[in-house]
Amino acid sequence: MSPPLSRVLYIDDDAALCRLIVRSLARKGFDVTSACSGPDGVALVERERFDVIAVDHYMPGRDGIATLEDLMAIEDCPPVVYVTGTDEGKIAVAALKSGAVDYIVKSADEDFLDLLASTFAQVVAQEDLRRARDRAEADLRATNQRLEALLREVNHRVANNLQMVMSFVGMQANAIAGDLDAGGAREVLRKTQARIATIAQINRRLYSTGELLQEMPLGSVHESAYGAKYYHLHRADLHAALAATVRELDPAAIVLDSAARHFSETRDSVTVQFASGATASGDLLIGADGIKSAVRSQIVGATQAEFTGYVSWRAIVPSSRLPPARILLRL
Ligand SMILES: Cc1cc2nc3c(=O)[nH]c(=O)nc-3n(C[C@H](O)[C@H](O)[C@H](O)COP(=O)(O)OP(=O)(O)OC[C@H]3O[C@@H](n4cnc5c(N)ncnc54)[C@H](O)[C@@H]3O)c2cc1C
């Protein structure tokens, strides 16, 4: 089945030219209707659907620009091509500013009819593309709204489930009678409950920009939970303090520039081979050699670090610029 002809409305007071255009453009695949004045053309657009409209500039009564303004006032008006009698830039600019999508200079030869046909074809194709894009954008907006609703629902359910788990853990903690709590089970359960509360708090604030994701209670809250003050210190200072203490206990304990390669075990001892060829033996080996640990690789095999997809940026903000509620203690 051949596609439907594009419907064109040609508004011009020159009846002979209109008849010529109707006949000629029919051969080029357009279904052209003509109107011999601006108001007649506007009335037709209000009643019928056209794919493209052409408006002539020089018309008695309401001229092309006035007609164009009337057309633009119609909701969802088809694209308008402006036809001027002269190659006058000012008229073309005024037409484009008033809402025409293109303009053509009228002439008496066959070229004018070809130009009309190719311009109409181009405008109709552009309009089809615009409508397709609008439909795609509307679909995308609808899909996004559905996904956001789904995300809110999932978030809500996770929050509810975490709340239930927290309540169960709390009930378990309460159920442990004082004399049965020799191993500190109640305290362990209380801490577990607090951790779940933190996860629930993070979950509540996920997917919303600019909100607080996590809070670390410091000051007296930290002190009562962990029995010590919370300090910030430079990593190198911590290293120096730890190294000094170890050296005080055994000046030869720290040996730098010694990459462990491999270890071997007997029933009573373990021996580490270093890259330098040196070895060291002891009762126990603690492999604290970081994320690419050679010791761990020997025990569990080579493991690949995996990117979780989380990226975080860190910054230091002067405490003077924090809102007062966030400051527990200013030193
Ligand atoms: C920029 C940055 C900021 C961070 N900030 C924080 C923070 O504020 N708070 C926090 O809790 N965590 C933070 N972390 C994470 C924290 O640093 C690490 O989780 C922690 O250092 C890991 O300790 P580790 O002892 O397992 O390994 P590492 O600290 O990496 O120590 C491993 C040590 O083993 C040595 N080594 C490696 N291979 C061998 C080998 N074959 N033989 C002998 N020695 C070997 C290395 O030289 C290194 O000295 C941060 C990490 C980075 C990268």
C-alpha cells in the first residue's frame, strides 16, 4: 500500500497560480487544497488536518504576515512555509520570526514548482522526525516515572524489612535474662541493632541528591560506645607512634624493603622467603601485606579486586562553615 499523500494548504489570492500548483503538485505526490485569502485559509486549518501550509505574502486584506500570526494562534498548527514575491530579506526574516519554518521566493517558471515540492517534502519529513522525537521523549519520561516509582517502592520495602529485622534483634536482646548474659550477648545484639539502624538510615537517604548519607556520632556518643575519645591524626604521625613503640620493645623488629614472596610451614614453625633471598622464621605468620597480599594469594589463590561501582569524593570543610547542629564539640 502506498503511503498517504501529504496534505498541503496553499493560501494565495492568485486563483490561476493556485490551480496550477494544485495540478502540478498532485503529479509530484501532494494533495493540495487552495484558499484565496488569509481568513479562508485560517478557517480551513481550524476544520481540517494539513501536513504543511504555504502562505503568500502579498494578499489584499490580511497579508501573509498577518495570516501567519493568525495561523500561529491555532493550537498544534502545521508547519508554515512563507512565499514571497521578491527576494526581500526583511520579509523573510519577519516571516521566520513570526513562526514560519522556511521561505521561498515566488517565480513564474517550472523551478518554482520544483522548489515548492522539495521544500514541502523536506518540511513534512522534519515534522515527522519532530513528532517521533516528541513521542520518544514522552515515552522516556513515562518510563522514568515508572522506574522512579518502582525505586521508591523497593526503597520503602527495604526500609520496612530492615525495621522488622531491627525489632527482632531488639526483642532477642530483651529476651536474654541478666543471669544468662555472662558472655555479653545482649551487648552484641544491641550493637548489631545499632548497625542495622545505620544501614536503614543510609537506605532511607539513597537516591536523593544533596542529602546526608552517613553520620558518625562522635563526642560523648563515641566515648560511651567505645570507651575512648575520637581523634583525627595524620597517617604518618600514627605510623611514627606505632613504629616507635615497636622499636622500643625490639629495635630489630622492623625490617624495611623486604617484600615477602612465599612462605612454607612445618608442624612447629613458618618460614617466609623474601625477594632479597633472605628468610625469617617464627611460630606464626600474620600476612598484613595489603590489598595485593602475597600471603593471601598463597592461601586462597590469586583474587582480582572488583570495582563496586561506588565512587566517593572527600573534602575537608572548615568547622566554622558547618551548620551549628552538626558541631558537637569545637576544639
Ligand atoms: C586515599 C585513601 C584514604 C583512606 N582513608 C581511610 C580512612 O580515613 N579510614 C579508614 O578506615 N580507611 C581508609 N582507607 C583505607 C585504609 O587505608 C585501608 O583499608 C588500610 O590501610 C588497609 O590496611 P592493610 O594493613 O590491610 O593494608 P595496607 O595499609 O595497604 O598495608 C599493607 C602493607 O604491606 C606492604 N606490602 C605489600 N606487599 C608486601 C609484600 N609482598 N611483602 C611485604 N610487605 C608488603 C605495603 O608496603 C604496606 O605497607 C583509605 C585508603 C586510601 C587509599
